[in-house]
Amino acid sequence: MSTQVPDSQTQTETETETEETPGDRARARRDAAREDRAQKEAAEESLEDEETVHLKVFRYDPEVEGKMEPRFDDFHVPFEKGMTVLDALIYARDTYDASLTFRHSCRQAICGSDALFVNGKQRLGCKTQLSELADPVRVEPLPHAEVRKDLVVDMSHFYDQMEAVEPYFQTDETPDGELEEQRQTRENREKIKMSTRCIWCGACMSSCNIAAGNNEYLGPAAINKAYRFAMDEREGEDMQQHRLNIIEQENGVWRCQTQFSCTEVCPKDIPLTEHIQELKREAVKNNLKFW
Ligand code: FES
């Protein structure tokens, strides 16, 4: 006796078999995460096998005879699992050359003082794992800023631009009770949340071609700071108008050409370009006149 299954039935069973369930998707995600972890561990192990990381570090000292000519120095640093670029620099300074100069403080991506140009990209030294970088690791000062010594750049222009947007809370009304806090709604806090994460590291400004070519441009960090306060519902209408006047000036938001380089390098994942575009929309609305 024939036990052949009708074609239509076979097809339906096949379709049922291949249909992806939420469980399948979760399994696939877990597998991908496991594979990712395994790759990272393999990369770290291969570095541990090599035992050292080769750093090529930019050196320049305008005050010392013989060191005035910019150059790269090579350091071979013993690798340990979890080591960051900042860890390697500290080791190189403490072990090989005490004159190697760079800024750092918190070592946990909070103070913003160790933004560097590592393997061709603006990054925080303390947040960048050596295991994720190609060897040799090339460490340079932030581009588009004057180098003071080795990896230390002059940040005064960056601070001037930040200062220009009045980066502090200014309200028309103060609470009746002197010590009473000024509350904002949960939705408003959510709206400005990402913009408050800026740590003033200057990575975005250094990555911006427009800021590099125009010293007057406020730059992404300052505009993001302006966004943080312009969108805060606790500042009154007069202050909001004042803030819009600052950002819609000739070298304000309209200089941004939406290149997204600032967003790509921000170590705190702030959607800088998006914030600038939103302020452009606010500036347009501010200038619309209805008769
Ligand atoms: Fe503070 Fe890296 S040392 S952000």
C-alpha cells in the first residue's frame, strides 16, 4: 500500500518547520552574543600570547632642546587582559619615560580629560580596550588643536565656545522656599537626558571638519550644551528666546553640515547631530511670522 503524502500537505509541513518563532530569535541572539564573546576572548588571548603591545606615541616638547621636532616614540608594554590605552600609557610613562605627558584623572570615562586620537579616531584612552585595536597602536593628540606637549592640547578655544552658550541653568522664576528644588516632568527629563551626558572631552569638536576650518563656529559640544538648556522646561520664555538668539547666529547651528562625525566619536553616545538638527527646526519656527 502506498503511503505517499499529498504534495500540498508536505509543503504546509515544510513551511511550518521553517517559520521562525520568538524562541528561535532569542536563541539566535544568544548564539550571536556567545560568538561575539568568543571572538573577543580569542583576540585578547592572542594578545596575551604576544605578551606585549606596541605603542607608537606622538612626542613633542617645544621647551626642550632636541625634542622640538615632532616624532613618534615606540613603547612595548606588557599586555594584561582588560588593559586600556590609558593603562598602557601610564605603564610606559612610569616604566620607560617619566617625561611622557598626557592628561587623565578619573579613569572611568567621567572627567573627559583623556580624549586622544588613537589609530585614526578620537577616543577616550580610559574607555578604549587595547584588545579592540590593531597593533601597533598609534596614539596622537586630538587633531585641530594646538599641541602643548606630547599628547596634551590647548583646550582654551573649546572652553571659550562652551562658555559662549552660557552653560548653566537660568530661570525667570525661583521657588518660594529658598531650598526648594525646581522639579521638571519625567518626560522633559527624558528629552534632555542624553544631552546632559557631555563630559567636555572635546572629541566631537576635534572630529568636526567645519570647526576645523572655522574657528568661530560654536561646534557640536557647545550646541549640545545649548540644547540641554533650551529644551529644559524650567527656564522661562525670555530665556528660551535668548538661547535661540545665541544658537541661530551666523556661526551657530547653521554651520553644521550634518556630517555625523561628532556623533560617531562621542564616547557618551550623545546624538549630537540630531540635537543640532532639532535646534535648527526651533530656530526656523522662531523666525516664522504669521500675518
Ligand atoms: Fe577621565 Fe578618561 S580619565 S574620562
